[in-house]
Amino acid sequence: MVCVTFGDNEQIWSLNELNVGKPLIANLIIPSFTLRWTVLTKKEKQNRRREHEDDVLEEFDLSRHAALDNPSRKKIALDTLARYSGDEAENFQKYILLTNFPHYVDQFATLLPATTHMGSVLKVAHCPEQEISIIDYRVGAPMAALIIDVISYTKPQCVVMLGLCGGLHRAQRVGDFLLPIAAIRDEGASRHYMPPQVPSLPAFLVQQLISEELMSQGIDYKTGVLHTTDYRMWEFDQAFKTRLREEKASAIDMECSALFTAGFSRKVPVGALMLISDLPMQAKGIKTRDSSKKVFQKYTDNHLVVTLDAVKRMRELAKKKSLNFRRFHF
């Protein structure tokens, strides 16, 4: 193991990485800088590794999970849910739909006998007869993680996101359904719930039953990986677009990785049925006010109806087969 110093910067390499086969030179002078080569002892190497591990894990410490079980945290979380929604936490049902748009909540209230509430942040509606609630939590990964966090204390059977996303493949069309199998964590909220090496995955059983409902209705859909980002206006960043092509992601959104990761951390089964609302990698494919209006007029109502049918399927199976969506063995 060799420690190499460039001024105030220090880097550690193994001898194999450096391909060093000759005695080390204590001070090798190069016109632009000086290298200080030091052979580390075994104890020094162990200390350096510990320091490196501390740096890597600095953004997430597993001991922070203990804070999630704090009774005061639960009290504040439920109070936040009531304050943000304008309704009591006990009125939230076992099956919860999430959306970024009040249009979905309004349509939900017309399709089902539901009561609507508007709080300081959230717009919600409940249908106790169907055991379903819907929440418009606005936009972005921080709000996505927060809504999963606070509703986790109501112990929902499952949560389904009715999201809009940008299609990244030429074969996709506006109005297509995408059933995500995973999400890339390119946002800053999920790192507070799980370490960075943990993949962001939806609840398999939830996705399976959504898939079965789509197939039973003869509805075609795509599957693939979502790239979740908190980077706005990325459509004009060529380096970012190149990275998207290299990843082979199917679509891009702003919430799903935070939803899936926070759900896993908080033991809330979270799935998603996404609607492709624009094609930002194509010429003239970026969403505009006019194109967004057309999407809501033509596609979103069916998006809601299909998802409601899938959730009803989940509820019926849960009752008939004593199915438990909350399968977390940790």
C-alpha cells in the first residue's frame, strides 16, 4: 500500500495498481509538483480504510433507523399528515393512490363516493366503501419521501403511484403505460432512508397485480427502469442526455426512486403505474402547456380508472386469500 501526496491532496494505491517493481524513491521531483511516497504499515492501512469507510457512510448511518421508532416522531408525523391534508390521519384508507396533480383527485371524487379535503399542502379524497384514498402531494423527491414517511404510521396495505414520466426510447408514444421494475436514484432524498448501494425497487407483488389487471383488460404496456432525478431543465444538457442513453433507462421522472426507497425503509409496499406524457429526447418532444393539456384530456382519466381496477383486484385478493402486502423480513 502506497500513500501519494500531491501538495495538500493525498491518495492511496496498492503496489499492484502502480505496477511498481523497483525500490521506492523518497522524494521524486517533477517540474510541476512533488510526490511523497510512503510505504504504510499494516496498522496504518487499517486506520486509513476505517477513515475511508467513515467518509463513504457519512451520508447514511444505519443507527439512524432507531430514530424512526421514536414515539415523538410518530406523533409529529401524524400531526403533519393532518395539517398538510386538512383531514385526520385515521381517515386515510388501507389502499392509497398517489399523484402529482389535483385533476386525479377531482376525477377520483367523481368516480367514487368520496369526500375531498384541501390542507396547507396536500389535496386528498377518501372512499371508505372501497377502502381507497388518493393524495396529491405536489412534485419532487423530497415530498415523495415525506408522504411515504408520514403515511407509514397509518399502516397502509399498499401504495400505488399514478405518475407521469418522459419516455426515453424512440419506440414509445405519448399515452403508453410503463410499469417500472426499478428506479435509478439520481435525487437527494432517498439517501436519508437507505445507503447509496441499495437499489430502488417497487414492491413486486403490487407490480404483479397491476400487470395482471392490464393484461386482463387487453392493455399493452412497457416495462423498464426509471431514471429519477431532481435536475430540472436537463433536456438542454447534452452530457446528461448522453448519460441517459448509456444507462438504457426507459423513462425519466422526479419521484419514483424516493417513493420506492422510502417505502422499503418504512415497510410500506409501494408500486407505480406510469403514463408517458412526453418524449423529451426527441425533437419537439419536450412537454409544453399545450401538449400537457392534451395529455390530461386524452389519457389521464383512463390512467386513473385502470389503476383503480388494479387496486380493487388487490383488495379482493387480500380478503379472499388473506394476502398480506406488507412482507418485510427485517
